[in-house]
Amino acid sequence: MSDKPASQHLFADALARVQAICAALAAEGQWPAGIDFSRVVVEPPRDASHGDMATNAAMVLAKDAKVKPRELADKIAEKLRADDLVAAVEVAGPGFINLTLKPQVWTAELLTMLREGASYGQSAIGHGAKVNVEYVSANPTGPMHVGHCRGAVFGDALCGLLDFAGYDVTREYYINDAGAQVDVLARSAFLRYREALGENIGEIPEGLYPGDYLVPVGQALATEHGDKLQAMPEAARLPIVRAKAIAMMMDMIKGDLAALNIKHDVFFSERSLIETGNNKVAETIDFLRAKGDIYEGRLPPPKGKPVEDYEDRIQTLFRATAYGDDVDRPLIKSNGAYTYFASDIAYHKNKVDRGFLDMIDVFGADHGGYIKRMQAAVKGVSDGKAALDVKVVQLVRLLRAGEQVRMSKRSGDFVTLREVVDEVGSDAVRFMMLFRKNDAVLDFDLAKVLEQSKDNPVFYVQYGHARGHSIFKNAREVVPELPEDDAARAAWLGSAPVERLTDPAETDLLKRLALYPRIIEAAAVAHEPHRIAFYLYDLASEFHALWTKGRDLPYLRFIMTNDAEITRARLAMVQGVVSVLASGLAVLGVHAPTEMR
């Protein structure tokens, strides 16, 4: 561990050491050749009293090594004790190995943070692999509502996380601009067009979109076409109205997303898959048929559904069960139109054709039943070479002081994303949408996220960053040469006597800081950006607690007027906190303010 390169964080370095010890034991001829060390991990123990790190090496290698786990653990532990940065090694239970590191490990890691600055925690585990993340993909039939908001924030934060972890990320939005819902949109917009021409349209008929967000679409159609559309038969005017309505709805959606600082790299049109002369759905079906993955047959009645929902007929079916699905899936409806699934298969084949073998789709809570068939489809169109991870984002309950909010002035029947962002700001929306695991229902209280208290996580984390800068400002009375520029200040503090940071509370804070690179990698591998939000809150909490402790115990204050050296050491620690908080917030797409207003 003593010659740790800057790019390798403590846990990765410890893992390399453990693997090297295992390889050395194998080389002594005691083990069979070719043992796989990839299952070995080094991670924080569940109970902090057990030490700083724990490894499962003996547990996962014992069977292949033909040695009892406890016996193997003792051999690994013996070699680990020779490391000059290891304070203690304990073999626990059936063979887990717990490590306690010497204090200088944590202060050395603080100097690494100061040296690497904004790049601390950045990882290369992605190895530049291409990843396609498709998220939001809301139907272009109106403004985005608060339910879309969570998937949008989750997907965007996941992209930021993967990018920071060394992946080549493409952010993609699939525009559902084919099918019945956009024809309903067109008929709704045509009604507003008639209204723009002076007609009294009365109540919006059942089945059409009632929101006043379509009024500008009707006005634009009237300006562009005058009254010519009225004289056309529906079959002729519908494509014109539909194209205009979709274009204006997508502009609105992009504006809503921009309010959350979300920008996609690719907007992919579903309609482009079925264009005349370029029917990618038919091509995909032919491709799968040639592989033997398409056949004509009957499906058994679906379990637990009314009989009237079931068609007992010969259908064109995708052999989804060959790729892990529960049943085979129909591709063509009884009226000859493609099913949504057929278009989705063609769309994912297009992703594979663009070179994406690693894909992530972010689904809403109501699409959970769609996961297996889509994963089967990706295996089918890629001959098993591509992988699809589907992350389901659960519902958001919008509250105001504990009372549920349901209605919107703008849309008529739901609260729009823009209304929420306008009320509480993009930072609060983004952080709070990530402050719960994506597959758990989230309560978003508009009143609570405006509180300036520990109960408001986004405030508490941002206040931690601002408090650090406030400490720097006050410290210049004792250390006037402290630079104001962030990078210059970190460089100047890189020579601070950090070995003086010996209080247990200071050591605990340094240990929390040193966890950051491992949290980044673990969150990226699991596709779980909420882990970053949880970590930042814990880090801010420890920082605030140490500051408060200094009020009660003067010897722990960050600024000691009679000791410039300990002040410099503690300012170096504060710089580490500020740097990691800013980094983690940036990964999540949240600002790191230098002062709170």
C-alpha cells in the first residue's frame, strides 16, 4: 500500500495487495493452477468496530485451493501483518479477514485528495466502454409531469455517474411518435386550431387531451395554414397536424428537461422505424425469422386475465422463451399493425447496430412486466452479445406540508415538472429525487425541501460545502496567505502537517472521505446513483457534527488563533470535504454553492 499510485484508491489498492498475496501462495505450489481471484473483494466491514476493511478472500478461494477457509485466512493474514501500513489483522468467524490500518494511511489519502482535486474519485473501471442509457421517453402528448421527473433525474444522474467512472455514455430519448396516442394528440390540437379560428369549441370531448398547453399549437396551425385544414378530409390533415403538434410538444419537453439541466445526445423517433421504404420493424422480424426466432402459432390463455382480453388465433410470435421470458410474444395485431413490442425490438436492434452492447433502459413503475421480454429481445437481436439492464423508477407522491397535491393550473389534471422546478428549484428536485432508491415510492414534500434544516437533505449537503468556504474566509484572519482560488488553495494546503489530525472524530471524517472513490465505483457497477446522495449526506453530517463539537470543545476548532500549523492541517481536511462534496454534487447534477442565501 505504501507505493499507491494516485489513480488507485485505498480499497482498490488493498484488493490488489490481497490478490497479490493469494497469487504468491498459489505460486508456492500449494494450490491448483488457474484459480480465479475475481470474486475476491475488499470492502468496509458492516460493523465499524471490526476494523477499516474486510476481505472474503479465504471464503471464496478455499474450495478451489482445497484448504479450509480458516486455515487459508490465517495464511493470508500472516502475510498482511507484514505490511507496514497495516496496524492489525483479525481472522473472524469461518474465515473473514478484518484489517485495521495505521493512521498515516488516512492522512496520506487526504494529501492525495488535495493533489488530485476535482479528479479525485474519478475511475477508469468503465475502460471507455460504450453504454446507451435511454431515459424519460415520455409520450410527446403534453408537458412532463412530476412522475416523469424522477425517471429523468435518475437517468441523467446515472449517466453522470457512469461518465465519471470511465464509461463512454450516450444519453438517449425514444420519441413515441407512432401509434394511437399521437393521433389523439392531433385531433386534440385540431380542436384548438378551430378555436384559434374563432369557433366556440365548448367542453373538450371525452378521450381528447384537455390541457390548455395545446392552445399555442392551435394558434400556430392557424397562423401557418389559415382555414385550409378545415376543408381537408381527416386522412389528409391528420399527418400535418400531428407533425406540428409533436414538434411543439417535443420543444416543450426539451424546455422542461433544460429546467432540470438535462440534455440528451440522441432523440430517436419511433416513426422512423416504420417509414415507407425503410421499414426497420419488418427487417427486424425477417432477421429474427431467418434465425428461427419467429414462428406462427397460438398462445395459451394468459393467467389471471379476463377471457375477453385473449385472442385464440394463429399469430406471428417471437420465441422469447428461448431467451428467458415466461411466454412467447406476439408481434402483429389482428388488424395487421405491429405491436409496441415489435417496434421496441427493432429499436433495440438499431442500438446494437450502432455498437451498443451495454444498454440501460429506465422504465416507469407501470412497465415492470415489460422487463423480461425486452431483455429476451436484446439477447435475440444480438446473438446474446448485448446486455440490457432495466431500472424501474417508482411513483412520486407530491405533497405540500404533508397533504397530497394532485391538480395543476396548467395541465388540468396533473402537476407539471416545470411547476415543481419553478417553485423549489432544480437542485432540490434533482437531489430529492435521488435521495431514495429508485424502486421505492418517494414522497416529495414541497414545503420540506425549502426548510433550512438537517431534515432537508439537499440543504444540509449544500450547506456543508458553503460552510467549508465560510471557514476558509474566516481563516484568513489567522492564515492570511490562504489562497482564495480552489485549486491554488488545495495545492498550498498540500504541504500542511496533516499528521497532526489525530482526534478520533477527525480520523473518522478522513475515513469517510477516503470511501468516496469506492462509493463511485460500487454505485456505477450497480447502476445506483442514490448511493452518492446517501454518501454525501453522511459526509456532510459528520462534517457539521465536527464543527459543532468544536464549539463545545475549543481544542477541536478548525481555526486555532494560537496554532497556525494545526489550523493549516484542519483547513486541509476542510478542503478535502469541500472537494468531495463538490465532486459528488456535480456527478448528481446539483450545484455546490459557496454561500447559502
